[in-house]
Amino acid sequence: MVFRYYSNALSQASRSVASAIMIVGLLLIGFGVLIAALPQFFAYLAAGVFFVAGLGCGVTAIKIFWAQSRIDRAAENEPQVYRENVRIHTHHPDDL
């Protein structure tokens, strides 16, 4: 007589996790063999990825600098208004 202390759903979930781990392991072994067989191809591929990522960072930085310069120019053209005798009131729970 076999006693099961867990449900069939738990058994199915553990089998799904085990199969996912097996697939990931086989993919990693396959990538390892490919990298060992074609090291220069993957070196060029990695270099290309880093180059494209660097270009993306550079373009984003240029966009940010350009937007900041536009904001600075817009702030310079606005007249600055100072108000005299203005008080800011804040509410404190202690003040009753």
C-alpha cells in the first residue's frame, strides 16, 4: 500500500520544474560547445553587442544634454519674478 503525503498537482509541478531545469541545462551545454567550436564568431558577436550598447548610451546621453541645454535657455529667457512680503504657512499637528 502506497501513501501519498502530497497531491497530484504538487507532483506535476515538481516534474515541470525538473523538465525546465533539464532544458536549461541542455541549452547551456549546447552554448558551451558552440563557444568552444566557434570562439572567434562569438567574440565578434559579443563585440558587436557591446558596440551597439555603447552607441545607444552615447545617443541617449546626447539627447539628455540637448534637452538640458534647451531647458537652460528657456529658463534664461523667462523674467524672474520675486514676491516681497510673502510667507509660506505650513500646518503642524502640534499647532492648535
